[in-house]
Amino acid sequence: MSISPSADHPRPPRLSLLRAHRAGGHAKVTNIELFFDLVFVYAVTQLSHTLLHGLNATGVFQVLLLFLAVWWVWVFTGWVTNWLDPERPLVRLLLLVLMLAGLLLSIALPEAFGARGLLFAGAYVFMQVGRTLFMLWALGDAAPANTRNFQRITVWLVLSGVLWLAGGWQDGQGRWLLWIAALVLEYLGPALAFHVPGMGRSSTSDWDIDGGHLAERCSQFVIIALGESVLVTGASFADTLRQPQALPAFVSAFIGSVAMWWIYFDLGAERGSRAIRRSADPGRTARIAYTYLHLLIVAGIIVSAVADELALHEPAQQAGMVDGAVLLGGPALYLLGNAWFKKTVNDTNLPLSHLLGLAALMALTLCIGHCSVASLGMATTAVLVLVALWEVCSLRSVRQMLGERDAH
């Protein structure tokens, strides 16, 4: 005989799948989250190689659109795992399923505007909508405001998902138009607080996030992109060992990667983490500084990796307009993203070191057509090193203050 739940025999409460937020600290990033991120090492590699082999207007816009999609699916997952507890078996299963879908998405990237368009769109929509539905189920009645928020998010992602899938079925211009419309819709969502007629709009104060955890997750994506850049440098140098200018180009590329790491991680990442943990509205800070502005930072690293590969394979070639745009554009995007990120989280002016670095890169445009690819690459590395050294010297007092706080 089966016994149905009743007032005398209530159904036991479902085990919560949500993280327990701790006051005065932030949740650690778990091993399963790091394992999930490995798929995006492959995605970043696919994007940089696709850009390298399609350095024309069409290729650049295709990679831009695909990069925006890859970043969006990753950062939305980062937001969700800010609330979900990856130590729960069901949450781990979710991440592993998303990891498999992310692998399929990454495989499709080089031919996303060709024969694998539907594979890309299907994997993307499955990740975006499936993860959001799981989050709705996991929330239940635990956080009514956040439940309403994810109901609105579901509406936005289902609408954009229809456009993604329809674009996957189309060819040529039809795919372009539908996928651009889908991306615009998704990127407008957070900016418009996921407004849905009849359901209202969300408030960033309802996004009860663990700011320190999200900051650490986004820092890890920066590491992913920088790591891919180092891998590209090593692989390219191995293929070009016998070229006379390969060694200085290799050293320059490596030093450039170190300088980029230094600019972000020396103090920027830690100050950003401290700022969002102290913020009265961490959801708003996370939306601007980590969801949108980190786009520029990661894009700059990816373009710089392509520039390093150009410098290693064609060091003596004269830097034309396309080569120059890649060689200067990567560091420029990186410095611009870091400048706005640091301004936002620290509530200060744009860093002077970054502005002068951008001015120096602009001045280097005069060298396009008059110097080799390797020489221009070395010049951009010098600019990045200058910015890194400037920050080390100018932020000594800040570094000392943070050290004293940690000591206490």
C-alpha cells in the first residue's frame, strides 16, 4: 500500500541546491567550475584561429558575433553558479551537460556561418534556455524576487532562442540578420532590467549575488584567454624556429602577455573584488564591470594572440592596414577595457597610465606601412610594459594600504 503525503505525513522538504552565502567572505570557486571552464579554452582557441584565417571585414564581423555569443553563454553560467551550489550532485550534472553542449558549440565555431550553423545555434540555445529553466526549478520559493527575475530572463532568452534557431536554418544574409537581432536582444536584456510587459522589470538590488565569487570567476576567464595566448605563442614559435626574426618576436610576444597579466592582476583584479564585495548594490556593479566591460578585456587578449601569431609567422613582412589593425587593436581594446573597468569599480577617473598607453598606440598608427610586422609588435609590447610599470610605481601607496588591511 502506498502512502500519499498529507497533513499528518507531510512531504519532506527538497534539499536546497543554492549556495549558502557567508557574511564577510565569498564562496570559493569549485573544481567543477574550473573543469567547466576548460571547454572555453577550446572556444577561445577556435575564435583566434578563425580570425587569423579570415582577416577581412566579413571574417572580423563573424568572429565578433561569435565571440559575443561565447562570452554571453559563459558569463550567464557564471551568474547562475553564483547562486547554485556546485557541490550538489544535480548542479554538477547540470555543469557537465552544459560542458558537453559547450564542446559542441566550440566545434561548430569555425563553420558557424557555413555548414554547422544549426549545430552552433542549437547548442547555444540549449545552454542558455536549459540552464535558466534549471535555475527556476532550483530557486523554487526560496527567493521570490529572484524567481520573478529568472521568469523574465526566460522570456527574453526564449525569444532570442527562436531567432538563433531560425538563423541556423537560414543561409547567407538571412542568418546574419537573425543572429544579429538575437544578440542585440540578449545584450539589451540586462541593460533594460529584463522588462517584460505584465511582469515588470527586475531590480539590481534583487540580484543578491556573491560579488567576490563572480569577480573571481571573471578573472579566471581572463586567465583562460591569456593562457590561450601563451599556447599560441609557443606553438607558433615551434613552427618558426629557423626564421632569423622568430626569436625576438617570440620574446616580445611572451613579454607582452606578461605585461597584460600584470596590468589586470597586479592590483586591478583584487581591487575590483574588494569593491564589489563592499558595494551596496553588487548586482549593478557586476552587470556593468564584469558582464559588459570584461568583454573588451577578453576581446583584446584574443586579438593580441592573433597579432602574436602574425608576428611569429611573418616577422619581416611590412605591416599593412590589416596587420596594423590587429597588432594595435588588440592592446588598445585591452587597455580601454581595463581603464573603464578600473574606473567603474574604484569610482575614480580613467587611469592616466592607460590613457597615455592608448595615445601611444594611436601614434604608432603612423608606422603602418613603414615598418615590419615584428617591429610593430615589439613597439606595442613596449607600450604595454610601460603601462604596467607606470601602475606599479603610481599605486605603491594603494598596494601598501591593501597590505596593511590584510595584515589586520
